Amino acid sequence: MTRFERDYNDILNGETWILRKRKEELEQIEAKGRASRNGFITQCLAQQYRKLKAEYDELDALI
């Protein structure tokens, strides 16, 4: 079971703190991306951010 699937099931069971945790993680990734001067690392962080943002939006739609 992936982290997304586990969080999906937890939200269906009423656990809303997961969204706060994921939002904090998105903010950290965004801050790292803005601070990075290495283009490759910035690309990797942007890809990770887009993936996690899509998951966050899907989880947020459940509430």
C-alpha cells in the first residue's frame, strides 16, 4: 500500500490532520526549490512538488 492509498483511506475514516502534514511538506519542497541554485535539483523538486500537489488536491476533494 502506498502512502497516498494509506492517506486516502485515513481521510475516508475522518482523519483530517493528514492534509496539514502534506501541506507543510509541499511548503518545504517549494522553499528548497526557491533556495536551490542547481538547475537539476530544482527540476527534481518541481517534479516532486507537482506529484505531491496532485495527490494533495485529490485528497482535499474528499473532504
